Amino acid sequence: MSTLAHVFEAAGLSTVVITPMRFIAEKMKTPRSLYAEFPLGLPLGKPRDAKFQRDVLRAAFALLERPEGPVLEDFPESIQGKDSEPLVCLLPPRFNPDLHPAVDEAKALRSAYDRAIAVNGRTSVGRVVTADEIPSALEKFVRIADGEPWDQHGFDGPLMFVAHDIRTYYEELVFEITDSDFEAWGAERWFYEKTEAGKLIFEVSQKMKEEGAPPMEWYMLAPGSRH
Amino acid sequence: MPDNDQLMKDTVMKMPVPSFDDPAFTEPPPLQEARVAIVTTAALSRKGGVSNWQLQDFHFETLPSDARDLELGHVSPNFDRSGFHADINVVYPIDRLEELAAESVIGSVASNHYAFAGNQSDSVSELRLDTGPACAAQMLKDEVDVVLLTPV
């Protein structure tokens, strides 16, 4: 991001970066940076909080009034995600005992996913598998957990991309079934700690690690702090 | 569980960064007259484009100002992705820019905005020499004055 800022300034554009990493702005002499101590992935701080987002933008644009750079200012409010709790919501009861719990769960959550699509008009599921293919993708993870070689998974893309699709399916639908207020990392904690799908993906990552799979293959199936 | 954000910051802190000798610092017009574009590293795309992004990817996507059917292509598990799912503005504050333009806080919102992937090469030479200047040229053609950069 700081590299792009330098390239754009050299081309005749003025730039402002909202950064969660103060040390990068210092090391790279980024032309104008607003250091916002927010969780990674949330540069404007709070979803569904237009006032807060506008405050961040106004603080960022205020840096444009400075006559010389580099400019580095701190946004006065910080947000921490390290102590957030998993989102609270009821998960569906077992319906088909012949299916693995993760597959049964994903099928039962499909209507919540469809509601999320209707509300948002968009989905980020589809890197490798579609929403229709989520249950069969989880069946493949079950087989890997049961001993099938992970490197013969047969997906049309890396396993981490498939895990991304499954996690995205869950993290998009969760806002349709929870009454919890948004908390940074709350959906991630719900997925890996409360859902059968998240537990299964993490189990597979640990099995791959034990079997000596390349670190990039297993490490990217879950956040680094979980390994 | 350890703080994943801090873990990532500690990791990035150890990585080498490119240096820019005598960096440019372009003076903007008054904010009330400035045309503003967003550039993000969230690997966004329009509907159906999420599979365009690869593991190491140097291209950028052009996002028309009226597009809201945006998909998140950044596959790293090490950031909160649910915020974007709940509200694209927390990463890509397009509605907030429209409001600021309506209030005459900024001059106007650019016709197009841009998304890069966060996973660039160590040298970032592609950004410096190829895609970065190409993106800048598109923005200058659209008479953009100010670029708001939102990393993910």
C-alpha cells in the first residue's frame, strides 16, 4: 500500500493511506498516513457504523492540508479484537445422521446463506467451489481427515482456496442467525470454535502438519494464531 | 488464543521493505474541489470475478463507482473478513465518499476505483514499474486528485 502511495504521488496524485501498521509508515516514509489501530481487515474500523467511518475519513482527509510530508498522525480511538467472544447463535440440530455433522450442518444452513445473499446482493463464495458445492467440499475434508491423501483432493484449486470458500459461506450467513453485535474476529472464533465445518478444517490442517505437508498448504487453512 | 493481529504485525515487522529515495509529495487542490478515488488491497472484484485472483497476483481490477456487487478475493485467513461481509464500506467506503460529496466536503467521487491483491512479490517491482503506474494513468485520465488507500 505504501509502495502504491509513492508510485501515485510520483505520477502527480495526492494520497492518504489508512494503515494499521504504524511502523510501515515510518520505515517507508509513506507520504500521508493515518495510523488507525484497528483489527486487520477493518481499515474503516466498524462495519454498519456510518458515523464512525465518516470520522475516520475526515481524519484521513485532514492530512491533505499539511504542506510537507511525510505526514503520520494517529486516529484517537483504537479497536481491539484480541478479547472478542465468538458470535452467539443457534446452530441447526442434526437432521440426517447418515451424514458427517459438518456436512449436515452446512446443508441445514443453506437457507440462512440464501437470506444473506438476498440482503447483501453479493457473495464472495466461488474461488473454487460454489455454495451448492459446499457440502460436497466438506465431504472431501472428511475423507482427508479419515486418511485420504490431502494432495489428491481433486479440487480445481488450492485447498486453502476451498477453505476460504467454506469459511466465507459461514461468515456471510452468520449475520442472518445471530443477535450479537459485530465484534472483530467474533465470526472467525464462531467458525473455528463452534461450527462443525470450522472444527473439521482445523483438524485437517493439523493432520496435514503432522504428515509433513508443506507449511503453506496447512498453515493457510486457519489463522496463524490457531496453529 | 494469541492475538492474531499482533502476530501478523510482528511477522510483517521482520520483512524487508522497499526504499524510495527523494519521494514525491504532490500538493492536492482544496478538499472541497478534489476528485477522490479509492484503491484497496482487498482483492475485490465484481460479481463472478472472485476466481480471477491467484496466489501471487499483480493485476488490478477496475470497480465502477456504482458497483456494489463486490466480492472479496483476499484469501489470507489472517484478517477479519466478516466485517466486509457485513458492510463493504468498512474496507471500501464508497457510500461514505458519496455522502461526503453530497455534503460538499469533497469535490466529487471518481468514476472508477481500483483493487489490488495484498500478496505482491518481495521486490514489489511489478507495482512500481507496471501495474502501479498503469493504475495511476487511469486515475489521471479520470481527473482524480486524491487517492484514499485502504489496505487489508
